[in-house]
Amino acid sequence: MAARLPLARMQELRIALTARDMVEQGHWLRPTFRGQPRYQKPPLMYWLTGASYWCAGTTQSPLAARAVGIVFSVGLIALVYIAGREWVGRRAAAAAAAMLVTSYAFVRFGFRIEADMAQAFWILLSIWSAWRAWAKGHAPLWGWAAGAAAGLGTLTKSPAPLLTLAAVMLFGHRKSRTQEPTAWPSRVGALVLAVALALAWYVPVGLSGSSRAAAQAAVSSELSVMWDRPTHPGPIGYYSYTALVAMLPWSPAVVLGLVLAVRRARSHTADRWLLVWLAVTVFMLSAAANKQIHYCSLLLAPTLLMAGAWATHPSAVAANRIRFTYGLVLDIALVCLGLALATSPAWTRYVPELTVPTWVVGAGLATGLCGLVGIFRARRTTSELPRATFSLGVWTSLLVLAGPMAPWIEREQVIMNFARSAAPYLAQASTLAGVGDNLASLEFHLGRPIREFRTIEDAWGALSRGGWLVVSSMQGLTQAPEPTRPLCEVRVGKTRIALYQHN
């Protein structure tokens, strides 16, 4: 799916195009995005994506652009299991990893090149390393690893990993008074290392006279967006309900796992660490004025580890009945969802712009079959959640509904189809003029910069003889101002992209 789905989200395009500029221009310390300085975010994701381009030998491949995001997502799955074995036990860790793979937020954003999943990986690695260093008494090297992971996480997007590590050090751990004096120097050293790594890029950029002003303006603009003038505002309790959506279908298990962790916090150090980790993350996300659902990626690891602990906890008969009922409801939901997908071709009569590939019917039948198997195999003595029968079905359902395989994603294929159709005409072109939306996506897939204009008239007037113009999704403006026919044109529903040449 990473190779099939075009890069259309601006969050992905900022990283992909900035990394392309680094590779092609060689400006690894001065990132630019579509010709403008890009200092709003730290550069680690740009560097790693640039390295992916270099290894792939191309800067136009969606798979090469998303390879780094996929590696971090797979690493997060593995680390949830590895760290979870020490915190909640082997069975609970396996359940938490399965829940992570099948959660809505992971399926929706896990294969994309976005910094949130990468930062979630660094935070988990930092907390786990700190646990091994100061809670389990392993080699001091683990403390330095915690600091290094927090520093690299800060260099990925924001100071969230550094603040989370500091909070867990202060509130998550209890040591005897005789041991505290020897523990604190190593903790301070880890934080110093984290800060040093986080500033490794900011210091040279700030000291450089050519980039200092642009960097200060970009950072001020980013802080203003996060705290004063958000582009995606939301209430302070935004994540109280958005997080439950992001963790579907495991939201009830997350709530029950949180209750179990609170009850065990006094006697279980691991639960106390997870609760502090979760509380600090929720506080940071809620305090920021800019709120989006993909920020919930930072909540996946601690919440689903708690959910896995509840799902496999050997508790009373009443709790086992809750788990049994929860699994049965999921199985019934799978049957209904499978039936809806299997009959989805009939929806086109009522929603004409909806395109339903034939394989969706087969996916619906497979999903419904998984639900039926789970229903017939259900037993009231079942104490382990999730069961393999409906885990596979939920995963398939989420793949269909969350985006990578969704029928309505077909309209986005117009971008890649147009790029293939226009490639022969643009072999000698260097810069294009563009009007409409999706221009950043077209710039990535065409492999050439696009100069953006507001209207077709402005773009046509600025073009010299033999220049090229891309018109994207301009409903009602289907003709260039001069009588000329498009060299190539691609339509999907109401979406239209055309290429013109100025003669």
C-alpha cells in the first residue's frame, strides 16, 4: 500500500520534498521546502528520508519516501513486545502488539512518512532503556541509551521525548534513600546527553548568519501555530474522545486496562511508569492549541500495553465474562462489516462517485467468515484477548476502512496516473506552472518543481513560449485562456488534472 497510494497528505509531502531538496542540492543543514527555508521542524526525518532516496537511487518513489516511516512502525511493534515482556508479561505484551497492529491510528498512519510514529518509537525506546537502567539495575549504558533515544526523538519532531523521560525519572520511580544519590547523577547525565543531541542541529543553524533570521522566524511561526493561532484548533478535552477513536476497536479494553493499572500502581512499578508516561503525554497534547488525530500515535504504546495487561489478567469470573462479551461483540461487528463490504457494489447506485474494486467483495466475505468463526468458537471460559480469529478480521476491516485499501482512495490515483501520462511530454521541461490543488503532490510524482499561481490567466501570462502549465481539479475552469487542447488529461469522478503547453 505504501507504493500504491500517492503522497497527497501535506504532512508527508513536507518531509518527502524537503528530503529531495537535500539530496539534489546537497544542503543537508539548511532544509528547504518548495524553494522556501524549512526550519519549523528538526531535520532527522529529512536526513533519514534522504538516505532512503540515496539507497533507492530515486527521489520519485512513494515506497522509498515512506520506507523510513515503515521501519519506525515495524520497530514500534517489536519494541512494544520486547519492552512489554518486562512490564506486563509475555502474553500481555503479545496481546498489546496485536492490538497495536490492528488499531485504527496505526493502520491509518503507520505506513506513512510522518514524524509522529517515529517519535512514538523513540519515546518507547527511551522509557524502556530508563527502566532497565534505574528500575532493574542493569548496566549504566542503558541510562545513556535512554538519553540518546530522547535526544534523537527530540531531533525528530518536538521536545516531547525529552519531557516524557524527565517526568518518568521524577515521578515514576521509587528508590530507597541510600540508593538515590548514586542514581541521580546518571539520570542527569542522560538528560544532558539528550539535550546535547537535540541541540546538535539548532546550535550551528543559530550561529550561522545566513540562516539565523530564517530559522528564528520559522520557529516563532511554529510556536505561534502550536499555542496562539492553531491551524487545527480543538477543545482542551479533544483527546478524551479522539484517542478512543484512534484506538478502535480496542477502546473499551484501553479504558478497562487504565482502571487496572491505577489499581495496581502502588504495588507495580511498571504500571506507575506507564501511568506517568500516559499522563505527561496527554497533558502535553492537551496543552497545545493545535490538535490533530495523528498526534494520538504518541498514546498508542502506553495505553495498549495497559489494555494487553487487562486482556490477559487472571482475574475474577466477572472480568472473564466482560472479556468474553467484548470479543463476542467484535465478532458480531465483523460479520456485519463483512456483509456491508460484500454488498458494497450496490452502493454505487446511491453514491455514483464511489468506486468499488471487485476485490472488496472478497475482502468482505473473508471478514465476515472471520467473525463467524469467532462466534462459533467462543467459550465463556475464554480469558485471552484478542483471539486470533477476530484479530485477523479486524485488521482486514481496518485496512479497508482506514485508507490504504479504501474504495474511495481510488480517486487519489489520478495523481499517479497523470504523472505517468505526462512523463513523456515533460522529458525536457525543467519548471512547470501550476494552478489548483494537489500541486505539492504533483511536484513530488512529476519530479520537477511547480511554480504556483492563483488563476489560469496569471499562470498563462507568466509562461514563455513553449512553457508548461498543469491545471488540477479546477472545476469550471477546464480550458486554458487561449484556444488550445490539453496534451494529456486524466479524470476520476470530479477530479481532473490536465497538462497544457504554451505555443
